[in-house]
Amino acid sequence: MEGTSARITLGKPTDEIVKTRFRYTTTSGQTVEKDFPATEGIVYLPNAEKWKYYEYKSAYCSASGIDTVWVSNWMRSPSPIATNVDSKTATVTVTENQVRDAFKPELILDGIKDSGSSRWYSSNVAAYRGIFPKIVLIDTKLNGDNAQTFNHIVFYEDPDPDGQTRRYIRSVNVYVGDTKFNTEDANFLRTFGDPVVSTSLNQLQPVQDFTFETPKRGRYIAIVFRNSYNSSGFIDLWEFEAFGYVAKNAN
Ligand SMILES: [Ca+2]
């Protein structure tokens, strides 16, 4: 979701597709249909109800180029409409001694992606700054069936076009689970289970997103920073988003 609209990224259409029609449930419980021309990119479904599947089908132009023919069957979306972690209820903590001044870890969930005063920045103290892993823990406070099933995350680093040398995040593992992850655990590779994402970020890109191969339900999200592009070991994260749905509310 983005605001009150579901945000859908369309892949490149084939030449024959002329329109795509979406059918979805609104927050007031209506089923509505909305057509979009066949273009690659992002479309929005206004007032879509969160955590529901939507359906779609395409229209093709006939060989004569005169008639538009809709396929008869609706396709169901690969997953329900997902929402970001609720920052009003979630808490964020980090490995001890890894907060620089007022750059507290909860600032990665405040929705502000482009302000230098709204980011988490790790320690600048010589005794601590080179320590890895640095582990950020998000506790959504939602248990069991009420917990979100997460399928997509987004990292926001320094947005300055010339900021690549200040984008420090390098190798990172992300974990989702119902058991609290210990932010002091240097043995995370053995104790945290299988990561939902294990990757390296690119310094040239201020915004990087990752879709999980397998969505995973859980109360907790751990972001494990394993090293840094910075020789002093700094990590600096301006915003983080984790999208998921509550599976019991889907259908
Ligand atoms: Ca922020």
C-alpha cells in the first residue's frame, strides 16, 4: 500500500495486450473494476482494502486490429495486498553502543526517507564502531495469527546523488520469526535460522528493495549488518520498510 492505494508494478506487456482490468475490494466492502492501458510500470488501485487478493485479466487486440477481446478468466494476484510495518505499535532496538547521538534506531520507521535528522547512525566511538555484526531488531508486537507474513523489504540510504561514498551498508542478512532475535548474538548464522534475504547492497543506489523467495510470517524482523563499505565500520540507514499481509484476513 502507498497511502490509501494499492501500488502494483506491471511487467512489460506483450505487443498484443491493450488493456489490463483489475477487480478488487475497497475499504467500504465494494467490489470494483478498474482498467489501465497496457504500459509497463506502476498503477494504483484507490481505496483498496489491505491484505486482500485482487484479480486481473487482459484484453487483446484481434489480428484485424478492430476488435478488443477480453480473456474470460480472472487471474488471482500472487499475494494479498501488503502493508508496511505499523510504526505506531512497533519498536526498534539495536546492538548495544551502536547509536550515535540522536540518530536512534526507531527513526528508520518514521516514514521520513530524505532527512538527515531522521536516520539511524551507528557508533562513532573508536572502541565500538568497528564491531560487527550490528543487529537492528524490529518488534511488530503482533503474535501468532495476527502477525504479518512479510514478502518485501526496502532499504533507504543517503539520497544525495553524490552520496555513494556515504552509503555504507554492505553484506546484510534479514530474518523474520516469532522468537525474539538477540541483538548481541555474534553467532547469528547458527542461531537465527534461515534468512529471508542474504545480499549485498550497491553503493550507487540509494533505494534498494528485495522480494522474498518465500514469504515468512513472524512478530520479529532482524536486520543483520555484517560489514561496511566504510573503513571505520559505520552503518547509516535512513528508512526501512517491510511489507506483509495478515494471512488469516486474506481470501
Ligand atoms: Ca527515517
